[in-house]
Amino acid sequence: MNLFLLPLLLCADPTPAPAWPGFRGDGTSTSAAKNLPLTWSPTENLAWRAPLPGYGQSSPVVWNGRVYVTAVDGAEKEKLLVVAVDAATGRAAWAKEFAAGQKGKNNPMMSRAAPTPVADSDGVVAFFESGDVVALTHAGGVRWQRSLTKDYGAFKNNHGVGSSPAQTDAAVVILIDDGEPSYLVALDKATGKTVWKADRKGRSSWTSPVAARVGGRPAVVVSSSGSLDAYDAATGAELATLGGLVGNNIPSPAVAGDLVVFGAGEGRAKAGAAAPSNGCVRLAATGSKLAFEPEWELKRVVSHHASPLVHRGHAYFVTKAGLVHCVDLATGAERYAERLDNPCWATPVGAGEHVYFFGRDGVTTVLKAGPEFEKVAANRFWGAADFARRQAEAREQAAATLPRPPEGKGPGGGPPVSPEERDAARYSAVGDVVYGVAAVDGGFFARTGTELICVRGPGR
């Protein structure tokens, strides 16, 4: 079956690039990629655009000239899709379909292939909100499959599961904070068997774990719904915990050496309460024990969909409305707070002297890294008129399938909201939403719900 149209533009093969192997690359959302473009438009530096089957909210991952994406399809998300795309041309290398072990509602109010896969030299491992985990070779062969819902219980979250796996050399680590059950589990990359499982207090969130060396040892760090926790990456034993956080349900932590920067956003019932839960701690050793020691906390900064970014001595926090706060990593002192050109859901990417903010509606703001607000460019994937037309069409299609809020309540069953606020929430994930990006030598791969876009500089 032909899943793709021909790319709009063809270009020369890119220079072999460092991999972008998972959510936020290696978990930091920073890249050593060279020759990244600073400017592009619908007619400049867009190498190709490839339509994707189904719908997906996961970020692209890149390994050895292949871009991997996931998607779901069907009225009940009964079809799970893993697609490999040639990075040079945008043509499909292969596409595999699997049956979902747990079906669910397929609409913009739910996660739809939200977890980002991970890749390494042996292949790609994809996790879906149905609880299915599928490991494939780079040629598309199935290595192993298993169902977390079958083994540990069905997921019951009102908006679905959105956590992306992290990976160590030997294991894929998946966070399931879904009320009951809630747990962190490590699966052997070669076999899919459980290496360890750490049960957690029941809660709901959509954050992702980070595998890193913290405090001089391999650890998995989780910021989720009230606490910041560190686990031993080899055994799953808890190393340290910090409680009392508010609103840390979506942003994932950023690890820089022994420092952990974490973000939190405000819900309607938590106005003003989440700001002190944006901050930085150090994982320090006291004798044989480890503990999180506070470094700084912020007073008026919140994060929403995007996770904090640490790059070149500064930390960047972005609200869902597109306000970026830049603070000094060492002290937490605010350097600036400025409006971006577009609301930002994807975590920004730090590369060399620049920070790239890929806006939700396809407008990317490029800033000079550092303590001063210096805008380098504002780049578009679509022209303004074309984008408005596409959004109107997508909204009309979605209106027929979106669930109506319960009587007297908001879109997610929460407190009542105005019609304007209700519609903004209901249609926020409709149409050409930019969910994630991968950076490699010479360019970027940006993913919307239905399209993969390659950005490359001149001559690449």
C-alpha cells in the first residue's frame, strides 16, 4: 500500500549525522549537530514534506539515515503503526501495523500515539497508549512484543497515556502514572522481559522519565504529579525523592550533571500555585545516602507542554501561550521574559549558539543562546493564509467526532468554563499541530499529527 505521496522537493543525501534516539534526543533536547539552518519558509530550505498514515503526537527519532514515527488509526485506535522514513528523500522505507491490546477513544481530547519511540543500533522500540510495546529491527522485522496492560492492568486515564520511554544501554524504561496502577518498569531490550518494576503511589500524569548519570551513578529521574524521584537504573531502587510539588504533570525534567531542572504548569484550580514547583535541585551524596538539595526555585515562571531546556549555562521555561523565561542555571536569576512568535508545545532544542522554539502552529522562533533576548529569525512551515484554511477544514472535520463535555462541566470533565475557553481547549489539538522535532547534522525533522517535514540549509 502506498502510504506516502512523493516529497515536494528532492535534495542530495545529508551528511551522516549524530542520532536523535528518543524523546528530546538523548533526554536533554540539546544537539551537537552541525550546519543547522537558521531560516526557512514554505519556499526556502524545506527539503521535503511526507504525509503520514493515521495520526500521531510522538516526536520523530533518527538513526543511521532513517526517521521513525508512530501513529494510531481507526475509530477506537485499534491500529498501531510504526513507520520508517528515508531521511534523504522522505520516502517510506517500511510501515508496520499491529492490533491494539486495549482500544480507546480516537479524538483530539485523548492521547494519540503520544509516546515517542527509542532507537539504538539494534532497532527501534515503540510504546503505545494501549500498553503495547513492540521492538523492531531497522529492516522492520519484529524482535518481540508484549502488553503492559495484559501483564499489569488496564489503563484508565481520562486523557490517555502520554509518557515516552527512556533507554539505558540494556533496557527501555517506561513510566505508567495512571492512577492505579502506577509504576516504573524496565524491559530488557533484547527480549522484552521485565528487568525490574518499581511500584509508585497512584497518580496521573503525562511526563516522561530521563535516563542519565546523576550524582555520579546511572539513574532514572522522574518528575510527576507531586514529586521528583530518582531510581537506580540497574535495580529500580529508589535513590532520592522530593515531595510537595504542584502541577508537574506534563513537563519532564532536564538533567545537567548533578543538577535536575524541573517544570510545572498551572491547572484552573491551581492558579499561582505551580510557580515554586519550577526550579533546580542537586542530587548530592551524604555518606551512603543520596538526596535532592534545593538550588533555586522560581516565583513567577510556569511550564506547560514543553519541558525545560538547559543549554550553555541557562535554563529556558516556556508556557503554552509562548512566553519564554530564561534564567541563569547557577543562580536561577531571571535574564529575560519575552513572547515568542507562536505558542510552543514542543520542547525547544539547544544547538550551538542558538535555541530553536518550534511553535505549535508551525512558526519557529530562533533565539541567540545566552542572557540577552536576541531574535535571529521567525520561520514558517506554512503561509498564514494556507494555515488558516487548513485549520478551518480540520476543525470542521473534528467537530463531528469530538465528545461533548458533561453537562455543567469543562471539556475534560473539570469545572465549567466559558464557551470561548471550552472551544479553545476542544480544538487545541486539531489540524497542523507541531508536536516534536529531531535535530541532526544539516537539518531538522518536524512532526505534526499527519505529516513529517524535513528542513535543510542550502546545498544540503
